Amino acid sequence: MATLYFHVPFCAQRCIYCDFYFVTTNRLFEPFTDALILEIEHQGRKYGKKERINTLYFGGGTPSLMPLAQLSRVLEAVGRWFDISEVAETTIEVNPDDLNLPYLQGLRDIGFDRLSIGIQSFHEADLQFLGRAHNQKQAYESLYMARKSGFDNFSIDLIYGLPHQSLADWEHNLEIATKQEVPHISAYSLTVEAGTVLNKKVQKGQIIPTDEADMGSLFGFTAGYLTRMQYEHYEISNYARLGFRSQHNQRYWTHENYIGFGPSAHSFWWEQPPSVHVHRWANVRNLQQYQNQLIQKYALPIAEHDRLTAQEVINEHVMLRLRTDDGLDLSHLEHHYGYDLLMEKLDEIAWLEAESFIYPIKKHRLRLSLKGKLVCDALTQRLLKN
């Protein structure tokens, strides 16, 4: 089964750390929706009957800036061109400053059953530093409104490792989330990405990033705190109460097919084995170009298209699976991808186990320990197919 992602690029303002494609000066939702529906039609004609859809995810940007009428049009178009009879999860990212009960109830009425709330912090100083549009009060209120409007399944984003943030401040964020019984928490370290306001300030010496050792300590503290509070640490940055894992994200991590719609959205499609045709493509990273290509030229707005080699597919699968607590199924890797990791990397695996970076292999599964998760990217490089 496949998944669909919709990139809604509108934002109220620029956040200091964000490197996703967004626009802050354009609120012309109708032409964007028209273009999105045309793209859904294009891709639906090609892929709509190939696989049923399992999850839908609206990200951004800030999808909660979109009027309900436009979101409803998009969902209706998806239903026309794709088989959504077995959709198990329909998520929309929302920001606390956009929320009110009528809007949230409207989201449920048109088909959304899960929220991803961009809280980032419950502290005013953090929110101001990050350039968020909401305040502390709105962060708290968003949790109440989510439940009041019938969303029992929701996630919140939190960011740690801010230069001024104390351990007590970060612990307080986690304490609030757990006391409010938030079912899913995505906890990310503050990362300095190229092209962001944060990166420019770091280069000018205006901000000194938290060092790697402190980031590692915060990661370990977060994992320990949330697991004690009965959250499963099912992916490096993601924690869930039982039954509340993100089904959409899990489809990515298991290498399922997905199609991305909207400017800058990425797609991955594998005509499953024995076929070796694996394709990845990305849309143009410009709203006006995206709309013009679809509305004026009636053509797909693809900027990049690549056919992946067998080795690239293998290595991507290894990287994705090692991020998860379920780990890498070595038997599946050998029979589905043709890579006998145990045979080809036996010495590396023995060293990783001796150094406690991985747990002893059981039932053909290779899983990183907490120590290993701290340096996941570096360890993964040792296990990739040469």
C-alpha cells in the first residue's frame, strides 16, 4: 500500500531554523488548490489503480492556514483518483496560533483524524528565539482544543538544544507533555541548516550552537525520561504511547511507495520485485512555477527525476531501518534486496556488538542500542553496501 503527502507552503512568518520550502507573502489559496487538484489528477491517472492508499499527510509550511473549503476540495479529489477505501490515518500539521474549536471540528468533519501540532516549546523565550508565531498560552490551549474537538490521536513537536535552554527548561517541556498525556511526541535537536536565518546568525557569531556532547546528553535524557513515562522510543526522534505510532512515517521507514504533491514535494515509487525500476522525483521549489506548470501548461511540475540503482535502494533501506527501534530485518534484507549483510559485514557487526552500539542479533534483527542511536549516521556508514 502507498501513501500520499501534500506540501502546503503557506506560513505566517519565517522560523529561524526552517529549511523547508515556504512562502509568507502569498495567501492565494484557491489557485494553489486548483493546481494541487490538477496534480492529483495527473498522478492518479498513472498510479491511482496500482496500489491502495494507506495514509494521507498534509505538511508544510502550515496547512492549518488553508480554509476548510479548500482542504475539502483536495480530499474529494484524492477520493476521485485514488483508492482510499483502506486509509488508516489522515494527518494535518497545525500551528497553535491558527486553531479554534470550529476550525478543528471542521477538520474532523471533512476527514482528518490526526493532528501534528507544531508547539516546539511551552516557554515564551524559546518561542521567540525560534521565531514562532504563537505564544505560550496558545501552546497550552492547542492541547485542550485538540481533545475538545475530538482528536484523541495527535502528536506534538518539541525542539531541544537551544543555546539558552537549560536542562530544567527542557525537562519542563517533557513534563507538561507527559502530564497532558500527549499520545505522540516528536523531539528534535535544533539543527543548523544551510540557508536558514539560524545558519546566518551562527556564521556571524551572533548565536553559538549547543555543542555535540551536550546535544548527545539531551538526547539520552529525553529517551530515558519518555521511556520511563511509558512512551516507546520507536524511531530516533519519535516517541509514542501504545497504539499511537505515526502510521504515515512508518510507511517511509519501511520503504513503501509514496507520492508527494505540492511545490518541493518528493516522491518514491518502486515497481516491486522482481522489477528493479525504482524512481524518485521532486517538484519545483517555487509556488508560482508550480501553479503555472499545472494550470497553464497542464503538465507535471517535476524538477528532478532519478532512477535509483540497486545499491542505492539497498543503502537507503539500511539507513531508514536503523533509525527505528524495530531495526533491520537481515532476512528480509537478503531475500527482498539481495544483500547478505551478515556475510558481507561480519567483522563490522562483531565490533559494533562488542562496543555495545548494537544489541545482540535476535530473530534476524539488527537493532541499535541507545548508545548506537547517538551516532546512528556514523554507524550506518559502516554497514552500507560498498
